[in-house]
Amino acid sequence: MNDTSTRGQVHIRCSQCGVFTINSEHCESCGALLSVVKQRKLVREKRDLELQKREREKGPSAIELQIKKMQQHRFWVVRAFSEVIYMSWVVAMAVGGFIAWILAAIIA
Ligand SMILES: [Zn+2]
């Protein structure tokens, strides 16, 4: 048993330059990231960040903007109407959330 020196070693071929690197996550020749797990993690993190960024840029939804506009309307009738729409929207959201919660409870 004198092959312990090679045991547990991982030879990874660099996809960038073709050089074999032993037991390292980075290429010895060009420094490229070799660990596939790490590469996937990086890609996933980047995608999550982009999703969060897009979510922030989107801001409030169209219906929220419309309701906000109506709430500042000079006719009180429109403002009252917007209150009604807003309340029913909030109730619809609450009911939707409740149904989702019930469904989740049933499935789980
Ligand atoms: Zn390389």
C-alpha cells in the first residue's frame, strides 16, 4: 500500500486551457474556476440577484398605481370608489392567501 499519495486526489481538466489541476478549485495555469458545484452555485446566485433587481425595478404593480392615482382624485366619488376597490382587493388577497394556506395545510 504505497499509493496513498494519489488517494483522494481529484484531477480536473481545465475547460479553458486544458491543463490538469490536482486538488484545487482553480486552474493552476490560467486561474479559471474548476469546481462544477461552485460554478453552478455562482450561476444560481447571479440569477437570484438579477431576479431581485428586476423585482425592485418593477416597483408597485399597475393596480396599486391606479388605486393610488384614484385616491388623489379631486372628486370624492372617485376617491370613495377607489377605497371600495382597494378594500375588495385587500380582501381578495387575504382570501387568496387564506386558501393557499389551507391548501398547503391539507397537502402537508
Ligand atoms: Zn486553465
